[in-house]
Amino acid sequence: GLMMMPTSVLVLAGLAPTFVAYLIDRDPEKSAALTVGAMKLCGVAPYVVRLWQHGHEMSVTLRMLADPGTWLVMFGAAAIGWLMYFFIPQIVAAVMSLRSQSKIKELEERRGMLVADWGAEVMGRPDTDKAEPAGLLDEPSE
């Protein structure tokens, strides 16, 4: 860190929200810190490259940190990380629910075909020849 002081200062300043995410995240896997940290690295990387291209001096680092545009990009990346942390699990759950419902519908159709071909005995209830087969999601009758 001392040998790369300008880069270290820029990265530490840019990764401040990652440290906050790590501290407030109660998940043992620290998912929030990983998500926010990954996006923050994406937000800090262009400025690290620019620092290296312009001489890797502390004055360049301080000029970058004094620019509000730099902070906007770096904190904007953190905001995108937080949005991903909150919304991607919900999107995945919705997709999994839709896939499960589709699979249930497919299985009910296959069961209907089996009952049509083999009779109600296939369901293990030979006394229900005249009754309609119950759906997989139907509530049990009392």
C-alpha cells in the first residue's frame, strides 16, 4: 500500500461503501458486501487506469477525488450493486415460481392422460372411476 500510495488512497476512498455494506450485512456469506464491492471495483477501475496513465502521483489522485463526477460514478456503481442485491433474488424467485407452476401443469396433464388410458386405478383409488382426479394444488377435503 505504501509503494502504491496514490492508488491505495483512490481505491480505499472508492471502496468506502463496500466496508459499510460489510459491516451492516448480517448474512454469514456477506452477499451485500460482495455485490456492492464488485460493482464498486467496476466504478473505481477507470479512475485507477487514468491515474496510472497520468503519472501515478498523489496530486492526480487528489484532483480526481476533488471532482464530483468521480464520486458520482463510484457511488453510482455502489447504488447499482445495492439494486442488484435487493432485486435479483426476487427476480430469481419469480422465475423459479413460474417454472414450478409450468411443471405442475405439465404433470397434471400427463396424469390426466394416464387416467384416460389406464383408468382411475392408476391413481391408487379404484373406487373413484366416476370422480374427476383432484388437482395437485387442491386443498384436501374434510
